[in-house]
Amino acid sequence: MTTDVPDDSAGAIGARREFHAGKRKWSWVFVIAMVFVALGVWMIVAENTIFGWIATGFFAAVALVAGLQLVGAGSRLVLERDRFELTNFGRRTPERWDEVANFAVYRVSGQEFVGYDRARDVETHQGAMNRAISGRSASLPDSFGLEPEALAALMNAYREAAVAHSWAETDRAVDRVREQLKNEIAERDGTARLIDLTAKDGSEALPEDWPLWPTFLVIEPGKPPDGEPPPDVYLCVDVLDPGSRWVPLADKRAQAFGDLRAAELRIIDPVMGEMQRIEAP
């Protein structure tokens, strides 16, 4: 196994790289499994014991898995600038770099694996269970021919470069959304006020312990509809960034519609070019 990590100065970090399951590891697994298969067959022929059948079936399955890994049909890891993708026996799982973090090595039953945290696992039961075992909410299925420490360092390097790019994309999106909101306010009666929470003049609009969102608030004290007082916040806008992606949607809804009494929540993904509109319940 190798411990080499690409040199960022050479432009390697961010370039597409593909890794397959480590052949040395799975070769040993295949050989050992076949030895136990042979022992199980011998027990069946010699004594026809149930243990022989169980051992033969189990280790034959292990040998099959190892064989698939050796021929490249098992686990695969592809690293790209904005994401990585895991393929495990045909199942593909793409992960965005700005929605994962904290790659580190953990040990279970004498084996080392690389674990990491995912934004979508925040406050989920499965994520909590995984963290109790490994300290992380997810893990890579293999070390892909690298030492686990080297693989964790490589993943962290790719993530660091990608997050810097994601912040730049967010900054450009914030500029665009700011102008769009100004135009939207102007097209209405013009009484609404835009609070830019990315600027210094918006820093005191929310409590100090507020999470890393929202990005903008639109305050519109209009006429009460149907005799009811309107919400102070007409619109709450979250332009996703590597920080706000980790705030659970349930918390965003509770704060937008509960604490801020907003009429609408907009969540904008600057990388995917998508916008989600959520109206007050």
C-alpha cells in the first residue's frame, strides 16, 4: 500500500482521480476464504456435519465478494473537483465536498477505516448510531490501495480546495440574489426593507447565537390581510454555503416561520442553480 498524497502545487488536488479496491488486501481475503471453503468441503465429505455446510457457504460468499473486488466490480472511488463518488457493487453514491467534513481514521475489530461526517446525517438516528461506533456519521468501504491515513489526508485536501471554490460560488450568488431582491422590492410598493446579513449593517439584526443563516431578510410592514397582523418578515432567504448546508431544514423552517414569523423561506443552491420556495404553514 502507498502513502503518497498528491502535491497541490502540481495541480493534482482537484483533478479527477479513480481508485479501485486494494488488490493486495482482497487477494489475501480471497486466498484465506478459499482455504476455509476447502476445509468446509472436506468436513462435508468426511463427516457431513452441519458446521461444514455453514462454513462452506459463508466462506464461499466471502470469496465471491473478494473476487468481485479483484476484478474491479466491487468498490470504486472517484475524486473530482466538486464531489466524490463511491460505487459499491453497482450502487453509486455521489457526495458533494461542501456537504462532507472531518475525514479521519478509526479502528474497529483491529481494522482501520476512514470515516467522515455528512450534512444530511445531522440529527438523524442512523448518523447518531454511526458516530457512536466510529466518531463519524459515515465511512468509506475500503482504503482503495492507500494507507488509511493517506486516504484521509487526500480526502481532506480535496475537500479544502473544493470548499474554497464553493465559498467563491456563494459570494457570486449572494451578489446576484442581492440585486434580484432589490429589484423585487422595487417592483412591489417599495416599502419593504432589505437586510443583508452578510454585511456589517445586518450583523445586529439577529441574536449573536443564531446559526450561520439566513443570508437576507426582507422586512415588509404592509397592510394586515383579513384583519390579521402581517408577519414582520416578508421573506427569509438562505443562499447555501459550506456552513449553512449543515443547518437542518427543520431548524430553518422553525426559525423562519416560528421565531421570525416569515411568510416565505427561499433556499438557493448556488452550485446546482436550484431554488426551493417554502411558504409559511
